[in-house]
Amino acid sequence: MIYILYGEDSYRSRAKLREIAAEYRKKIKGVLDLHRFDAETDDAASFIKETKSISLFQQKKLVIVERFSRAGEKFLKQMKANAEEWQADSNTIVVLWDDAGESAAQKFVKALEPFAAKVQHFGPMSIAEAKKWFDTWLKAQGLALAPSVTAELTDKFHADTWQLTNEAGKIGLGGEPALTKESAERKIFSLTDYFLVNSIQALRALLALRQASTNEQYIFSAIVNHVRLLLLMSDGKEARLEENIHPFVLQKARAKARGLEPSRIRGAYERLFDEDAKIKIGLSDPYSSLVNLILL
């Protein structure tokens, strides 16, 4: 059986992916035999082999192939050659997931749609669509927001479901919505973009944050989290991150990690650990430690 889930709204498509996994896990009343592959980095032979393997312990098998639109002609050809077999196999569920839009995914979708049990496109929502979806989401999360706040959020973030849900969760916990001027997070993104890539620009971004009176420990923690993300990607442990991090952040980090030597990323993480220890015992402060790290 084949499912195709694609579109720019990866928050909703990820939710659908989890729903499919939960549904089959419930059916077998146990641990689902789940395998995940990335078409951008894995070859087709590896996941096709997995669909044909037989488990001694589980009857149902879920094989997820992500970012299929990034694969080449050979990958598509091998998928088409096996699609009819997957279509007839009720015990092997192949889910093709992608965060690409219709134009980028069209070739693969058109070729495999005849064999799919379901094809679902998750494009950016209109304000009306987002309002309806958001009301359902809020009820499921047990969140109650004022109608004026709900309207303002859907008007501002209807095309970015990740931001929409993040803002709702923040407000639900008593925080302030990011509906006005550029936030500290945006300035920090500038710093993380340049960190390990361009020392001069990274220093300028750090100075801008300090001039804006941004909490220095917050900046330091942001850099630690950023380098940890790069390290996990360079070590091939990206899959477990994707459901919790905005896809735009992942996309940028993925490209950055590919352009850096793994040893450089690991070295930066180890130096961050050392600087953190110095900060905790009073031998340094977050700003000085970050300056030292940028200049090294």
C-alpha cells in the first residue's frame, strides 16, 4: 500500500504521517516495524530491499521515504518498477513524504499516483482554511484563545502553520505573540547563519544583539543548540529531529552542515562545552566566550 504526502505545509503533513503510523500501530497492537529513508542521501536499493524483507516478529511494516522530489531519474525508475508490488501488499505500507511544492514534486507524484491508495497535498492555507483548521487544532490541544487573538494569528501566520502553532502555544502559556517588530530570534538567526562560516559578519551580528540588550546567556544557549543540531546532522542523526524543528531551520542547517568539515563542527561543540564550564565558574562571561569562539 502506498501513501503520498507532500506540500510546503510540512507541519500538517508530518501530523498526517504520525497519524498513519499510530493507526497501523493500533491495528497490530504492538511495536510497529518502522523504517525511515531519505531519498536525498539514501539510494533506492536500500529501501526497496527493506520493503521485501520479512520480519519474524511483526506482520505490518511501515517504510517512510522522505524528500522523494530530490532524488534522480534512477531513483524514480526503481520506485515505479516496484510500485505495483507495493500497491498489492497490504502488510507493507510505503509512505512517500516531501515538503516540496507541487511544481517540484509533480514529476514523482504523477508517476506514482496511479499506484497510491491516497495522495494528499498540503499547500499553504488561505486565511479561511487556516481559521477552520486552527479552531480544530486549538480544541485538540486544550487551548482557549480570545477570538480576536485567533483572528490576528490566522491573519498573520495562515501560510506558516509551524509559526501559527508556536505562537498559540506561547500565548497559551502566558507569553506575548511575535506580531510586531523584528524579534530577538531573527537577530539570533543572523548570528547562527554566520557562525563557523564568516567571522566578521558573526561578530557584527553578535554586537547587534548586545546593543539590543539581548540576554547574553540566551545568545550563548542559541549557539550551543545550533552547533548541536549541526553535529547531529553531520553524524547522520537528523531523522529524530524533524518533528520538533521548523523545516526552514532544518533546511538551512542541513545546507550549512554539508559545507563544513565534521571535525570543525565537533571541535566547535567541544570548545562551547569548555567555555560553558568557564562561564559557570566565573572565569568568563557569555559574550567574551562567544567572541573567542568566533575568532578561533
